[in-house]
Amino acid sequence: MKYAALAAAAPAALLLAGCVTAGGETSQALSDDLAASGYVEELHVSAAPDAGISADFAAKMQETLREALDECATGDRPLRLDVDLQTVKYPNPIQSAVMTDTAAVTGAVTLYDLETSETAGQYVIEREVRGGLGAGGAVMMSVMADRQIRGGFAEEICVRAFGAEPQSLMRNVEDDPDSE
């Protein structure tokens, strides 16, 4: 029964939620030891004033990152994570309704080992969500874009730096004991 619900929801979710693309590069990967034993004690999110990124978005990104990191980085060795947001793009509602459009965020992420004060990891994270197509898709993109790109950016840090499993619709349905 849970697979029937998933099969029925998947086409609508794809149409409304769109495609997700993650990218970027790893300049310096976190060591396996720190990925397993680290936790983020200090978290700093900033954006260059000329990047056009609101203080509200940066504050919400910090909250989203804290929630995600508290789940994926659960060791006992303190780290500092600095995020320098470089670009944020929101979808155009009209373009989303007629064709599709994207919501995207790019940022540089640096992790520091607080015990040694050394740089422990460096990444460029890019997360993009493409969706829309029709009035319903445009509304969904407008409503969900901000949360999707913040959550996706946080997830990408957890996956690339701390080795967390990527979240997926299929896994969430399978792990939910109430879905039958």
C-alpha cells in the first residue's frame, strides 16, 4: 500500500517540486576521522553586501544549517563552520507558470578544527531546484523555493562533509512505519 501511495504522489511531486541539482567542488575534504567525530560548535553565515542576499535569508540559512548539522554531525570534537553565501536566485513566477524556472543558492563552506585552529575542510556548494509549469507549479515554486534551497544546501554539507545519506522521497516513505 505504501508503494501505491508513492506511485500516485510521484508524478505530482515531480511536476510541482521539480528537479534538484547539487554541485560544486571540494577543495579540501574533511578527514574521515573528523567527519565521524566532529560536531559544529560554532556556525557563521555571511554574505557580501553586493551579493544582494538579504539578512533575513542569511539568518534563516543559519537556522536551517544548525538543525541539519545537529542531526548529521554528532561527534565530540568541536568544529567551526563558516558559510559565505555567494548567490541566491529565486524563480520568476510568470516564467515558472509558462515554462519552468530555477531557485538556486551557491556558497563557500569552510570547516575549522577548533582544537588545532587549522582549516579542516573547504567546499563550494551549489544547489538548484527547477520546477513550475502551470499555475500550480508556479505557486509551489514561489512558496517552497526558499525552504528547498536552504534545506538542500544544508543537506549537501551533511552529505559531502560528514558522509550523511542523502534524503529522498522513497527512503522517507519506506522508513515511515505509519505509511502502508
